[in-house]
Amino acid sequence: MLTRSTWEVQTTPPDEYIGRDIRQEIFIVRDHPLGQANVFVMMVDGEVIGGTSYPDSAEPLVGNAYSLDGKTVEELHPDYMDWRNEWEAKYSE
């Protein structure tokens, strides 16, 4: 299940993907902005729609995901609290 923490590092909202099967492929990428990274690519009908990345670490990691290209949620949504409030109003049950 893809959650708000996944969608907050995407550049598009999930609206057109609600109710559709989203497949994830996992890769280890060596030459990534985060250094060696685990990259989770999201696809619908074979088309890449987004994804997340995390530093590849033997140690446990704490914190949020990065975008596919290593950006933080704050870089993608400088007005994060406004974005989050809109998300909660629109998608929370």
C-alpha cells in the first residue's frame, strides 16, 4: 500500500491512480544523488509514474523517503504544512 509518505515526494497527486494496480520494482543504484541508494520505481501499465529512494545502508535508517532523484519533501513542497493539510482533507477517510 502506498501512503502519504510515498506521495509526498512525488510531483503529481495520486488521483488518476486511485483504484489501479501500482507495481513497484526495486533497484540498487550506485551513481545516485544520495550515493548508493535503494530505488523503488512505481509503475502503472508499464509506465513509470514516480518512486522513492533511500540511502543504501547496513545500519537502520530513520526518516522519510526521498524522491526518485533524491529530493526531500521540503524541496518538493516548500509549503509542506499547507500541502499536508490539503492531502488530509482530500484523501483521509
